[in-house]
Amino acid sequence: MPVIVNSQEPHPFLPSLGDPGAIEADRARHQDIRPMEIAIINLMADKMTTEKQLAAWLGHAPIQISLTFAAPDTYINDVRGGRETTNTPADHILKFYNGWSEIKDRKFDGLVVTGVNALKPTVGEEKMWPEIRKILAWSDTNVLSSLFLCWGAKAALKHFHDIESYRGEQKLFGLFEHRLTSDKTGLLFGLPDVFPAPVSRWKSPRREDILAHPELEIAADSKEAGPNMLVESSAYEDGEKLYARRVYILNHPEYGTDTLKREYERDRIGNPETPLPLHYFPGDDPAQMPVNSWRYTASIYSNWVKNIYGATPYDIANVPRPFLQQRPLARPIL
């Protein structure tokens, strides 16, 4: 939760009002509280694992959140029509998932769009692309802050900035060292200057294309894996304090200890020559259980929730406008 500070008498070491971890004392005294509404467009085949990984960290912030799970209409309608599912039981999808059209008239404080095992040469060639574009366009008017993961991040970079992602000769796969390079919104608060994070993708955007867009802040970079966490910030009405309008995460801080192991074993079924994930198995021995050295990096998800909390209006109908001004103080009782 934000630290309450007095704007009249700044404390010498507490966060200042320009800091995302601070809230002005008068606003705090008159602040209404409600659960944060977060929609997750889950494109992953193994939906239940993704749900568990994301919910664990989104719920780690000391703020109530309400999660709504959804998927593109075509997928949901196919499952409802009897389509057989391989990685997630159809009964689970029927019980807990909405089609996007069933939630599109609602407003949300936050939106998460996950990755998917997409193998077409470009984002725009994927069969789901037209539906995903509608969802991304909708987020502009119905969501305060969006967080895009892996393929979801590449789709959003294409939609919002026309930044293409290009398929490599082989999958970028393993545990890679990242360096914290910039953090204007405080989204990476608590992370050290250098940290490991799992990466698993075929396609990546080019560094030079990202740098051509000054509105995109490279928050975390990797010599081997390239830019991996990008933040597009927006300012409050006063033009000073920033919040994360869009977050693009190309790595996987939420991955469990054995997630890359299971992906490796799955890929080997189709291709016995699948290379080992880099820097992951002790001694590059797949018989050894990996050591989770990156768990704390998933705090970016709970940091994101707190970032939204500080920016979102109490009346969710006012989304996507952030909290703009302090409501009038109640008159004293005489």
C-alpha cells in the first residue's frame, strides 16, 4: 500500500508525491476502497497453470482484486460447441471463462493478455490476429492499464506501434541475465540491478525498432535475449506523476521452477534434437532439478497492481481516465 505523506511538509526520507509509492494525506483520508477489476485474456493452451502462476502474484499485493478470465469468442464458441480440448479440460473453460464479447461492455482497472504458442512467421499471420486486434483496440477505451505477456506483448507492440517481431533461427529458450536499465514508474521496485528471468519465444522485436519509439521505456535488458520489459507510461493531469499505461513483458517472471523443464520435454516429443534451455539445468544435465533463482522477479505483477491502485478512479465508469484531482473535503461539523 502507498505511504501516506503530507504535501505541506515533505519528510526527508519518505517517498515524495512524485513517487508511485506515495499518496497525499488528504486524499488518503477521503479515499474510497473497492476491489480492483482485472481481466485476463488467457491465450495459453495450458490455461490452468497460467491462471495459477498469475493469480499467485497478482494477489500478492495487499489490495483486493477481482479476476475475470476470458478468451477470444471463436475459441469459447468452439468449446461450447463440443470442440475437444487437449491441455485444459473443457469443463474448466465452460465454468470459468467468458468470451470477450461477453465482457466488452465492462470497464477494468487492469488487463492481462497472455502469450500463446504461435508459430506463424509474423504476428499478423496468426489466425486469431483479427480478434486480438479488436481486444487491443477495446483496451484503449475500457482499461486503465494493460500488461502484455510474451506473444501478447508482441501483438500489442505491432498493434499500437507497428513494431514487428521476427522469428529466429532457433527458439530463444532458457534462463537469461537481465539488467535493470530504467524505471520511471516504479514498476520494477525491489528488483536488483541484475537478475535472471526465464525466456521462451521464437520471435522477438528488434532493438533498433523499439529505440525508434521514445514513448517506450526499456526497463530491463539482456545482452543475450535483448530488451525484455518495456513500459509505456502516462502522466496524471498535473503532468508530474506517472503510471504504467501499457507494460510489455517478453520474458516469463511468473514461471515456476519446472516450467521450462516441462516445455523442453514437450518440445522433445516433436523434435528429439531440441536444444537444452540455456543456463537452466545444473551442469546442463536435464536429469537435475533446476534451482529457482528468479522467483522474486515476479513481484513485477504485484507492483503493477499497486501501480494501478494509485492511478485508477474510484468510479470505474471513469476508466480509462486516471485519478485526476482530489475530491472536495467534507465541511467541518460546527
